[in-house]
Amino acid sequence: MIINWMKKELEALNHASLERRLRTHVPIPESPGYMMHGGRVLLDLSSNDYLGLAQHPAIIEAMRDALLIEGAGAGASRLVTGNRRPYGQLEKALAEWQNCDAALVFANGYIANVGVISALAGRGDVVFSDQFNHASIVDGIILSRAEHARYRHNDIEHLRALLHKFRDKRRKLIVTDAIFSMDGDQARLLDLIELKREYNALLMVDEAHSGGVYGLHGEGLALALGLKNDVDIHMGTLSKSFGVYGAYVCGNETLIRWLMNKARPLIYSTALPPSLIAGTTQALELIQTEHWRRERLFTASEFFRSSLCMAGFNVGNGDSPIVPLIIGNNHKALQFSSALETEGIAAIAIRPPTVPDGTARIRFSLSAAHSLEELTDAVTKIRRIGLRLGVLESCDQS
Ligand code: PMP
């Protein structure tokens, strides 16, 4: 029976400390940066609410106002009758923020990557993708039926060799996360641009963890580095620093027209509720004007990363608000996470296949909502757990 093989495989997953389970977390609106779980208040060091906007009253009010005007659902896909007024307003604001011709909103980041990649590449084409790119990029490539040329993480020479190998393919697309979601390190955008020029490829950058976070107005890593014109497809999410839900793609007029005609998840799926879109426009306004949120976020991130590093943990090579504490063993990573919970900290263990075998970790993500006092206390607890579980002795400090 079908259920038998599932049960057996689930047991094997459980045995290897690899089974995933849903947990319920309850927000505490008056205390961003905290959440409730199992009746206890926990410091939230796992959400991607980088700027602390998920509970912002102005966003919630904009959503409520639009809900009363537009109703609960969009009723149809955007190309049918779902393209309500808030969409145009948000896309205009996104295009101005990204200093691009046009923007297009997608249901979420996963859908945006799947939709865009499969609209830009097909049989006879090749997509070059960093080994640590997000799963949605991998799935987009699989769906596109293009050749998947996977290069070693941030290994520019490996990418060059693959570009050379596939130089005769019809179309070439290079895709990268700007900030890698499980390691918090940056893509080598300057090198990628040099190669895309040399091999006449398109470059797509996923700013899921950098949009709202980098740049004077939160415009993302590529724009912050002055690389706007060299990136052909700017993609980002509206669920992390924006605190809401959805994703955007920005680029030139032709690209957006193409996606409107060819990105199947956009064409064949109901539009997001207009109230959500209205809330996102308000979030964008806050992202652009409340610079103090980014300052607080980076102060918190730098303090937290350097404190863990000085304590002797392996925190990788990043400099973003994502701080991995690499443990290695799956079971130990779970033990670490549950010890953190006992100490009042929500920080989830990330295990394979999300990260490579032998690199299970706690993935901390910081927020403007965290104070240095809270983080100092958290570091003390993390250090104590690290010593108790033997993680401090065993971690690589090179
Ligand atoms: N790209 C990256 C780099 C991500 O980390 C994520 C989500 N974690 C996504 C895309 C998918 O975004 P969403 O959650 O909006 O589907």
C-alpha cells in the first residue's frame, strides 16, 4: 500500500533527525522581535522580519482600509479581472525605488523564481546557478527544461569553465542569490557581471534577503553597489524586510512585457488579495524613509556575529543579518535548537537537504526589533549551550 512506503521513509527520516514538523508560533503585536510558542514567550531569532515591519500599525491600517474597499479576494488572475488598483500603485512605486522601467508583482518569491526562469529559458538553453542558490531557483530551472549548469558556491573559475563549455547554447542565463539564504554571505556580483558580458549571458539576481536591507533606501545589494544597469533581472521578495507577502521583478519594459505574456504562474493563478498589495506599498514607504531600521539591524547583526565568533563558534563568512552557527551533526543541531527554546530563544535547526550534508546549523536572523541587551543575553545562553553540547570544541575556527 502507498502508505506503507511513506511510513517507512518517514521513519528513516525521523531516525536520521531529518523529519520536519509544523510548529505554531503566535505573534505578540506589542513586542516585535518576540513570539509565543507552547504558552511561552520566546525571543524570535529565526524570522526574516529584518526591519521589524510585520506588526507595523501603518501597514496593518493600509491593509484594513483596502480590505474594506476591495474586499477579501481578487477574484481572478491579473490578466482576467484581478488587476485591482493597488497593483498599479505598488508596481509604480517599486519601479521608482529600483530605478527601473517597470515592475511586476508575483504571488511570492518561490513562484517568481519558478515563473521567471521558466519564461526566460527553455530546451536548448542553459542556466548557470550557484550551488547554494535557493530551492525555488533550482525548481525554476528544472521546470524550464534548460540545461542546469550548477557551479560551486561563489567559485567564479568554475562558472567560467561552465560558460565556456556551454558557449554554443542558444540562450544563457546566470542566476544568483544576492545574499545566500542559509550562509548569509554575498554573491560576487562584480565577477558575475564581467563573465555575463564576456559570454553574452543574462544575469538575474534574487534579492530576497538584501532588498530593504542594503542601500541608502533599502534598494538592495546590486543597486547599493552601483550595478543596476548590469543586472538584467532584479527579483526580490515582499515577505522578509517588507514584513508582508509576495515578490517583485524589476527590469526594462520589454522584460516585464515578456513576463506578463510568458510567466505561467502569473497568467494561470489568481492575483494576491488587493489588501495585501496596499499594505506592501505602505511597507515600501517605510523602507525608503525609516533609515534607522537598517542602522539598528546592522548594529545588531555585527554585534551578534562578532560575539558568537569571539566565543569560538563557526559563523561562516557572511556580513549580513543572517548568521549561521554551523554545527555539522543533524541530531546535535536539533538538540541545540531545543536547548535554545528552553532558554527562551526561538532559533530553528536547518538540516539537509536545505544545507549540504554535514553542515546542519542554527540559522539566526537578526531584526531591527532586537536590542543589544537582548542579544547580549542571547549570546550568553548560546555560549553556555555550546559548551554543554560540545559544539564549541568541535567547531572549525579557521
Ligand atoms: N529566494 C530566496 C533566496 C529565499 O530565501 C526565499 C525564501 N526563503 C525565496 C526566494 C522564496 O520567497 P518566498 O518565501 O516569498 O516564497
